[in-house]
Amino acid sequence: MTKLKVKTGKREELYEITSEVQSTVSRSGVSEGICTVYVPHTTAAVLIQEAADPAVGRDILTHVRHLFPREAAYEHAEGNSDAHLKASVVGTTATVFVEKGKLCLGTWQGIYFCEFDGPRSREVWVRVQG
Amino acid sequence: MTKLKVKTGKREELYEITSEVQSTVSRSGVSEGICTVYVPHTTAAVLIQEAADPAVGRDILTHVRHLFPREAAYEHAEGNSDAHLKASVVGTTATVFVEKGKLCLGTWQGIYFCEFDGPRSREVWVRVQG
Amino acid sequence: MTKLKVKTGKREELYEITSEVQSTVSRSGVSEGICTVYVPHTTAAVLIQEAADPAVGRDILTHVRHLFPREAAYEHAEGNSDAHLKASVVGTTATVFVEKGKLCLGTWQGIYFCEFDGPRSREVWVRVQG
């Protein structure tokens, strides 16, 4: 298991980690297998989405925020229930196949760390199985 | 890794792929293990849901559409931000256990390719690990 | 594959299963690997979320209910389309790394069975790969 560090800069942000994950795959020496990306936080998530037009990521943050506004009738007293909800619908894990030592992403796909309660120093855990 | 072809017929559709995935498992020769189904697109997803009553799938498409309407204040200029959002909350991967060469699905479960920006020719990637 | 039994007590409930999953990992004898948790139901899900403050779980149930109210223009005649929708956005699978025989969860994370149409007797399937 490799622990990557991510330092987010805003409260909400899609932070691309494709190249860091690919580097982890390369260092593992695994040629054919599966790469699992895990977020050990409860107000952040991992998402595979379009890496070409950054407007897609902005639309995702904006419209997921419409579902779970920052201010609402939440019980949890830390003021970040919206972030827990967003993380819950996006998810903590991404799985990508590996062939010839490369992540098998679709043409438009990238891997994103989704920050919903930053800015913070975060971790992403990666495991590559042959 | 096996690449399955899916040809969707509408803009939004839950297209059942359970039997194609089972065939891939059978051809792999794996008796006990895990089958991973991956969608390499950013406006489509994979979902394990009820396979008995097709009204469930229609309810899912209709009510996810209420969350992310096709027309809204989106930045992405291609007119399919709703599809990126729907794909983001449903997800790109499904994992199913394999025992005695069969997918271990619950009584009511089937595996669906979720088209959110069709009709299109799509791919689903499948990997079976022993 | 190990089948755990869960008996939920309400229509909607986040039922923590972290210790049962850890016991399964311990019994498997696997020291380093991956643990996959699978829910074979279509109106329930599995979620990795905060285990410290139970208000987080209550906020999640309440605000996901706002997205998919129990009563709405649903086609499916069993009166639980909301539960199918909630299960679809939360998901049927959780993946957690294992090191030194222990689940590698983040500081605040626990594993929850999400009941959306209980109370019922449910199953959770767990597989640990070395």
C-alpha cells in the first residue's frame, strides 16, 4: 500500500491525481492487474471523470452542492454535514485495471481526489495487485 | 481484460448486461474469485439493481433526472453536464463475487450499464480474478 | 466468501458492521490484502463513513431522504422506489485494504450497512484476498 499526499487549496475542489496513481503503478512493477485507490477520509472522495474540460468538474461541484447545501437543518455540529453527504454519494474507492504497466482509463477519464471540506492535507492510499 | 460492446438505443437507458458478464466469467475458467466491471466512459455508469420489475429502472432514471435536469446553469458547453453528474453519483465500477464459476448476485439483482448520454456505441470492460 | 447476518430495526438505519467485518478478516488469516464487502440486496447499501458522531449518520439518512422522498410519482408498485434510488447512489460494494491482519480504515471511518427498506433480516457478503 502506497500513501500519497494531497494538499488541497479550497473548501471544494476536484484535484487530479492520475499521474501520481500512474507513478505508483509504475513503481509497483505490476504489468497486468488491478489498481485500487482509497480515500481514508469522511469528507472527501475519489471520482473517475472527464479530464479534458475543467468545466465538467466545476459543474459537478456546483450541482452536487445544490443537492446538499452547506447550510441546512443538519444535526452534526461541526458545520460540514454537507461534505459527509457529498462524500457518501461519490464514494471512497476507485478501481482501475492495469495492462502493460499502464492504468486502463477511458479516453476522457482521469482520477480525481474530491475535496469537500478543505483546504486540508489529505492522503490517498493506493494498492496495485498483479 | 475482456471488452464487451454495448449499443444503447436512447439518451437514457438501463441496459442489462448480466448475461454478458456471466459469459465472460464462464469463459475465464475462474471458479472462485472476483469479477470487476468497469465503464470507461464519463457519461455512463454501471449499477447493480433490481432485475425483476423494469419499473424500478424507469423510476431510477426519472428521479435521478430530477436531481440533475438536462437544462440548468451548467458551464460545460457540450450540453451533457447532467450526464456527467449522473455518472458521478452512480459510479464506474461494479464488483461481484464468483463462486463455482457463477456470479454471486442477490436474488433480485442484475448488472446494468447506465446510459446517460446516448444513443451510442459503448464499451464495458470486465476482469475476472481467481 | 463469508455471509454475515444483519437484522435491522427500522425502515432506515445505518447499522455499523466494522467489528463483524474485522472478525471475518481475522478469521481469514490474511495478513496483507483487500477486503471486499458486498450487499446482495436492492434496497440496501454499504457505506464507509464517520463512526465518531452518530449525528452524521442521521444527517445522511435525513438529507438523502430529501432527494428521494418516500412518496413521489414512482411507477414501481411496491412503495419502495425511494429505497432503490437511495441504494443506487450509495452503492453495493465497499473495498478496504488489509495490513497486518487489520482493516485499514481512516481515523474516523467505520463500515455501515445502510438499510433503506427495513426492518428486515439482511445479509452482507465478505471476501478477503491475500
